[in-house]
Amino acid sequence: MPLLPAETQGIAIAGLSGCFAGAGTPRAVWKALLRKQCFLAPPAEAEANRQIDPLLEGCALPAVGAALGERFACRADSIPLPADLGMGDNQDCWFLAQLIHDALADAGLPPTAEGRTDRLALYVGYDPGFNPASVNWLWHANVIRQVLETLQRFFPGATHAQVEALRDELAGTLPPIKRRQLELARGSGVARHLAQLFGACDMTCLCSAGEATVFAGFEAASNALRLNQCDVAVVVAAQPPIVPAQLAGEAALTPFSDKLGLEPFVPGSTGTLPGEGGAAFVLRRLGDLSREGARAYARLHGCAVVSGLAPGEDGAGLRESLRRALHRALRRLPNAFRDIDYWEMNASGIPEEDAAEYALLADATRNRGAHIPLLALGGAKTTFGNTFLAAGALGALKGALALSHRILPPSVTPVDEGFLLRRSQGDYYWVQEARPWIAARTRPRRLAVSTLSRWGRAGAATLEEIGD
């Protein structure tokens, strides 16, 4: 196949999958968004009774969160699970595999199809602090030894036989170690296993850019497709269940709110609320889809990740990071934000991040013009919480579904009367009720999706509708 110029090699989202708290499929996610549901809830009773102290003094734990619960699962009829799968295994790997499988099936490319010749590349967003396999490894290899050393200090008269008997007893209470568990305890092992499971003989990349992970995957996958290095690229990002120990550590890094709902753009907001879930996207060249007569959700117009700017005391670094990311994502549009109908914002409730977005919003819409429709705004975190590594994936999933259905989706509106976007004096508004997405005659429907980290990292993407 001859190499076409980059501008003619349009990249489209041809398949989707998603699983978040309260919604196990993209269709369920879309329905939840249209109904303005909120899945932020107190932890399960067993967890609520467990005392968890944050690692650093003065750090608050969140009042509520959006947990995957029973949706953190996979189907044995679609993914070959090990017969001896049990405690100590890294279930995250199988959750990622289910997301990839469902996205490929949605794109009409079932992984089990015989004679398939597509060159498949995988870009896996996965970077937990630890997983069940790594924790089990740590317990067997180090924690037991430390426990025995501590006990020997208190009981120096213990015999070698007594110590060894205690070692065996402690080890017996833990799940046994298997070679598979040691392999899947590391992210590289997860990526390799997924590649072999789905026959991805081309690039398989494990990537992590925090909340902007999916945008890093989009950019790498788009470049590979434009250069004909692969025919199908799958980008997946997931935030597995956050265990209490991980949450205690996260509280030292992320300001959490003590309220029962996430309230972005509200003066006095104290922080965000955690969520869990993941999404996968199948990217293909528009030309290939056109020849096959296949449908697509949206065109990926541009994407970017900016990570090198320090936030600064006055927040100028955060604004500049977000501005650069959006500028790069919008660089192929002649009028930048004036060519965008909807902005799926970060809207995390973290004061520094909200302030940076609010300031940039005013600059981006200052000269929008009376003949251009108001810029619609929204944020999915008010429904599903801050899903950290999957935050950008959730926003991209919502945007692709909005373009496919041609509906501006509503977002849960903070109940605080101080919500800055409730009654705007500018050229934008917060979408509070679902409404038809009326298209301009001069251009297709387009939206921007962005994420922002208080540490100075930003990511953004531009999605565009595909005409009939």
C-alpha cells in the first residue's frame, strides 16, 4: 500500500468499550450520562468499618467514591482464563483483556476470527502502584521475613525450628506463588500477555501519562497508522479498583473532598473524589473503513500531551500546560476554539486545576463572535468520579458517543449556588439537560476533551463527526 500524506490519512474511532462504576458497557455509560446519574457513594460496609489512616498527617480521605464492585470482572466465554485462576493473580490483566476484546468485537474485528490478517498494535495504559500479584510476591519474599525478624527481637529465645514453623504457617495463609503471577505482577508482563492473547505482532506499548494516558496512546497509535506501521490500533486505559492502602497513599498526593458529591468550579471546593473503570478504543484509517463500508464513531482530529511545565505558585504553569495541549490538539483547525461546539472539561474539583481551566475558558471564548453558537461545557467526573489513569479515556468515550448520537450530553450540576458556570456571562454554558446537537452549515460537529494534573501535566484531543 503506498504511503499517503499525513493529512489524507484520517484516523477514526471504529470501536469502543467501557466499564465504570454503575455502567458496564458504553451503552450503559451513555444512558447514565443522559439521566444525570451519580455513582459516587460511601464504600461498602466492610470497608467503612475499617480504619484507614492516610500516610501523611493532615491529608483527608474522600467521603465517597465510585467503585467498580462486581463490574470488575471478565467473561470466560470471551477470554481464555487460566483454569487455576484465584487469589494472588493479577485480575487487572483480565479486566484489560475484556475491554480490548469488547472494543475489537464492537469494531467488527472479533479476536477469534479465522484468517484475520490485520496488523494489530496495542497501547496499554496501566500503571497501578501495586496489584494483587505484586502484593502477594512482596508478602512471600519480604514481609514474612520482616515479621519474623521483628518477632525474634521480642522473643530472642525462640528456636530455629519454632521460627521455621511460624514461617511455614504464615506462608500457608497466603495464596501460593505461581510463575504466571510473578510475570503479571509487572506491567511489561501484562502488556506481553495481552499482545499474545490478541495476536498483536506489531507494536505493543505500555504507557502511562497519568490522567492524560489515553491521549498519549492516541498520538502514538495515530502516527503508527499514518505511517502504515499497523492496520488496527487498540488504545486502552484503566484504573483498577483502588484498595485502602493505595487510597491512603493517594490522599497524600491528591486533595480529596469531604462532601458527598463532586463540585467543580465552586469557590471553596476542597478536592476531588475517586472513581474506578476503564475504556478501550479501536483506531483505524478512514480510507480502510470506507473501502470496507464499516461505520465509525468519530474522527480523531488531533491530540497532545504536555508534561514538562512546573505548576508554579500562581498557577500560571497549569494554565500554560493546558493551553499548549489544547493548542496542539486544535492546530489543524483554522479557528481553534471557534471551531469547537463542546468542551469536555477536566472539572476535577481540585482548586488549582479548576482555576486554570476557568481562566483558559475566558481567554478561549473572549472573541467567539455573535454568529457562532455558545460553547457547550461538561464533565463526566461528576457522574463517575475522578478515574485517574482512565480520566482521559472516560472523557473521550463520552465525546465519541455524543458525536455518534449527535446529542449534547448533560452533566451533573453542583448543587452549590456558587457554581461558576451555572449562569455564565460569557460565550459558554454548562449543559444541564440533554439537547439535540444542532450542526452548523459551514463545518461538522466537533468537540475537545482535556485533562489536567495539579503537577503540571495536561492532555487534550479533538474529535469530529463523520458525515453520512
